[in-house]
Amino acid sequence: MLRAMYSGIAGMRGFQTKLDVIGNNIANVNTTGFKAGRVMFKDMLSQTVGGAARPGANIGGINPRQIGLGSTISAIDTLHTQGSAQTTNVPTDMMVNGEGFFVLSNDGGSTLYYTRAGNFSWDGGTGGSPNLKSLVAPNGMKVQGIAVDANGNPINNVVTDIRIPDDAQSFSIDDKGIVSYVDASGNKQYVAAIRIAKFANPGGLLKTGDNLYTSTANSGADNPAQWTDAVAGQKGRGMLIVGALEMSNVDLSNEFAEMIVAQRGFQANTRIITTSDEILQELVNLKR
């Protein structure tokens, strides 16, 4: 009976974690580029009260007899399924239609962060002459790009911020992430290609807040054989949709269903503890 009580406690703890994850998913139902999480369970150790025996000439085999000791969390996965597109018509908004992440940095590219949220904008610029303004995320991190030649073709092994002069007449970003602008003289100038990172195991990325991820030992590294491949549409990377944002992939109907399952599971485990307590009380009352 005490085993049942501790199994109930383990079950309550697991379903509480599941409710925590569901609550976070629902809280981020409108977060741009958010990827939902899910909780998976596994059984804990089992106490063997009888071993297995092989069949003999006159008797059949015997299966092992074991008593489970509760459940625990086996994994908290991040589901990197595609979120729906929301059209904004803002020329600096973009989303990756397929696999890949935008790359951000706040220290000149030494430390990299990855995101699916493409709500970018131009900052105020460097203040020099000419004043060069950079494409940045809402937290101020600069969007990383690959340098391009005069025809807009990516140049291998040259990584750069994405900047345009303040006096540019207009700018544009195509579905391959090539950024260009029309200068004060009316000539078209190519700036850079937006860098897109791709990982062998996106589920292994570590969430760091602010819609950001960092790589881990199990995600693999973003080290393309050629940096010219680290752009949209290359080596399995998705194309860009400019003027749109990727919304959260949280499915509210599924989350509410999972919430009901978790709530009932929590209640059932509390019932196990209550029943175990009643049995212990009966044992105490035997002496009376």
C-alpha cells in the first residue's frame, strides 16, 4: 500500500509538469514563431517479486512478476512544426517557409542565436557618414547575413551584418533573402543575403527566451560546407515569405484536450493517495 502512495505522488508530480508545459503553450498562443512543447512519460523502476523460469519437460515457463513504482518524465519535446502565416505587408517582416532559422548576434558574430520570429526593423544607424542603419530584431540583436557580389550572388565565407545607407530611396528583400536598395543616384545596390541556419536535430536546440535558441551538443552545429549554401532555398532550407510572420504552432483545441487529460490524471493520482491513507487508518484501528 505504501508503494501505491509513492506511485501516486510520482504521478501527481508528472502531471503537474504536464500542466506547466500546457500552460506555457497556451500563454504563447499568439507569440510569433513560438514552438509548442509536449511532455512524455515513462515508468520508473519495477520491483521484481518473482523471477522468470524456462519451460521444462513437464511444465511450462513462468513469467516474471513485477510491481511498478510509478512514473516519471521521459522527455519534454519542442515541436518544430510549421506555424501558420500572418500577412503584415511590412517589408522587413519575413518568415521561413520550411526548415531553417534566422541568425542573430549582439557581439559582431562571435555568439550566435537562432529564431523563427522574423519581425525585424531598421535601427537608427551608426551615426557616421554615410549613416548606415542595420536590420535588427526587437531586442536589438543584429540579423546576420552572407556578403554578396555586385550581381547579388552570395560570396563564400564572408559573414556580415545587413546595412543600408540612411539616404536610400527604397529597399527590397526577395524570397531568397537577397537584400538590395536603390541609392540616392537611382542605382540598385546589393547588400547581403540573409543567413539561414539549419540543424540536424532542431529538437536539441536550447530555448533562451526572447524567441531565441542556442545550439547544443545534441542539436548539431550550423556549419555548412559552403557558406553560399547558408541562404534560403539551399540544402533543405526553406524559402522566405516577405511581408508575413510565422505564428505560434500551438493548437488550442489539442491543448485544452490535453489539459483535461492532465487534470483527470492528477485527480486519479490524488485518489490513490487518499485510498492508501484510508487503508493505513484501518491498520491503525485494528488495535482498538
